[in-house]
Amino acid sequence: MSAIIIDGKKISQDIKDELKKEVEELNQKNIFPGLAVVLVGNDPASKVYVNNKKKACEYIGIKSFSYELPEETTEEELLNLIDVLNKTKEVNGILVQLPLPKHIDENKVLLSIDPIKDVDCFHPYNVGLVSIGKTDGFLPCTPAGIVELIKRTNIEIEGKNCVVVGRSNIVGKPVSQLLLGNNGTVTTCHSRTKNLSKVCQEADILVAAIGKAQFIKEDMVKEGSVLIDVGVNRLEDGKLCGDIDFEGCKDKASAITPVPGGVGPMTIAMLMKNCVKAAVMQN
Ligand code: NDP
């Protein structure tokens, strides 16, 4: 039996359309959500990400304020800008595109963002709220996108064996927490996990956030499982692929996300959701 191919493009479009409606309603109440997008330096991939975020803002009706700073920007200059943005009423959310140039302390910058404007949900205050189960504030974008993909495909998380491969602060750890919050039984794996294959074979829902092309093979997954692929890897021929061997696994799974077109588009949709939430929280 062939798996359901979870269409992240379609689901993210649905979310953006819902948000567009919500913003129209907010506008009626004189609430105009605004996002400051800060980019330091010339990293081409970062430029693409920032442009996609600005485009999504435009579609939904969120005002975006763009700050494109030169590579030589000092840490102090960046912190000063964030200080101003923290105090600017029209700016509900502040997004600093990572990675920052090496001479700037990323952690210091993320800590300087007012938690109420931290739409990436990277500030320890917001990370802490998520970890104690408070999920009515900001949610981490990629992890929340994954949960949304699962729920909107009518897949139950409660009681399921969820295995997350990866424990990074932006994906692995927070997605484990959200799945736990949804009453999954969660195992988080990493590079030191013993018998990884065996652990993965027990997963009803398997989330791969490793960063290694086609690492999860057919013999590692359970028949009928739900496979969520976060990985974005470029193959030698230039094509993108995930951390899961899609072709090998798709006939064994009950549902699977493609790369591209699965988790990727959800990240921006959930960022937009946080921006709208920020405007509501601040008004
Ligand atoms: P990191 O490199 O920060 O984390 C990778 C994780 O995988 C680590 O916890 C590491 O373990 C684990 N790992 C590495 N090798 C193995 C192995 N052989 N066996 C088991 N575990 C292993 O990556 P990110 O979490 O930032 O990203 C993961 C992938 O997701 C990347 O491809 C990235 O591009 C993609 N991504 C996609 C997004 C999207 O919107 N679609 C958003 C963010 C990321 P250890 O901790 O022990 O080193």
C-alpha cells in the first residue's frame, strides 16, 4: 500500500489563508501586525530565506520592516538596533536571520530580543514556557509546523510511540517537547544513541532532523508508520533531499512528508502565525 504524501505546500497555504483572514479582522480593530526582519551580511541562502519571509508577510497583510546591514556591522550596533525595535510600537515581532557573522555573539543577540517580540521562539524565556507545557504563547516554528502537519492529516499523536532523531535546540529538542505535550510517548535520539535502527523500528511516528542525506532507510522504519522528514540536504546533482530515503520508505509508511514540499513551507507559515499572535498579545 502506498503512503499518503503529506502536502506541506497545501497545508501551509491553508494556514496562510486563515492568517490573512485573521489579519483582515484585526485591521478592523485597528491592529496592524508588523515584523522587523534583520539580516546582517551577504549570505545568499539567508537572503533567500529573508525574502521568502517578507513575501509571506505581504501575502498575509503583515507589515514588514526590513533592515539589511553590512557584514562589518558591530555587535554593539546590532544590539542598539534591537533595543530600538524592542521599543517600537509598530514592530510586534523581531526576526534576526541566522547565522550571524562570526564576530557577533549570536546568543547575546537572541537574548536581547524582548521575549514578547521573539517570534522565532529562540529566547530562553519562551523556550522555557514551551518546556513547561505553556503552549498558548509563541511556538518554535519548525516543530510547531511538524505537529500541525500531523494534526491536519488527521493523525493522532496521543499514545503513539514517537521517535525523534536529532536533539538540536531549534528542531529535535523542541519537537520532542511538543509531541510529549500532545501525549505522545517520546524518545529523542542523537549521534550517541545505541541501536538507533532498533529504536526507529519501534516508532509509530518518526521525525528525522539529522542533516544527513537519506540516512533513514526502509529497514529502519516500521510498517504503517508516519515519517516526518525535516532534513534539507543537497545531493551532488544539485537536487534537494531529506534525511529519509523517500523512495525506499514510501511503500512501507502510512504517511510521509516529501523534501522539498513537506516540513519546509510550514516553518514560514508558523512564523507568520507567531507574528499575528504577537500583535494580538501586544494590543
Ligand atoms: P543539527 O546539526 O543542529 O543537529 C543534528 C542532530 O542530528 C544532532 O542532534 C546530532 O546528534 C544528530 N545526528 C547527527 N548524526 C547522527 C547519527 N549518525 N545518528 C543519530 N543522530 C545523529 O541540525 P538541525 O537540527 O539544525 O537540522 C537538522 C536538519 O533539518 C538539517 O538538514 C537542516 O537543514 C534541516 N532543517 C530544516 C528546517 C526546515 O524548515 N525544513 C529548519 C531547520 C533545520 P548530536 O547532538 O549527538 O551531535
